Amino acid sequence: MDPKNITKEYSNGEITVVWQSAKCSHSANCVKNLSKVFQPKEQPWIKMENATSKEIVEVVSKCPSGALSIK
């Protein structure tokens, strides 16, 4: 597997966030807007349990590269 092209899914049972590493532009919009969920220095880096689905959807929708999406 190409380490630059990883797709990971994170779910809270209600929604699933899909992250595609190859698309990520590292704008850090997700971290700036919802740092209690998006923690790039942690494993796993997306902590779905730390916010409501509505809050997460709102921040994911602002991802400029499309690396984050909702499934």
C-alpha cells in the first residue's frame, strides 16, 4: 500500500468520516475548527466521540481539499 494514499474511516455509529490522505492539503481547517475531534498528533487522529454528529458534519463540509467527507 502506498503510504501517501491511505483511506481511513471513523464512525460514531451515526455518521462515518472518510479521510483520504492523498487529497489532504494540510490546511488544518478541521483542527482549527474542531480541535477536540481532529487531533493529528494522536492515534486515532479523529476522535468521533468528542463532538456531536452535527458539529462534525459542519467542519467536514469546510474541508478545502475534499480529503474529509461524510459517508
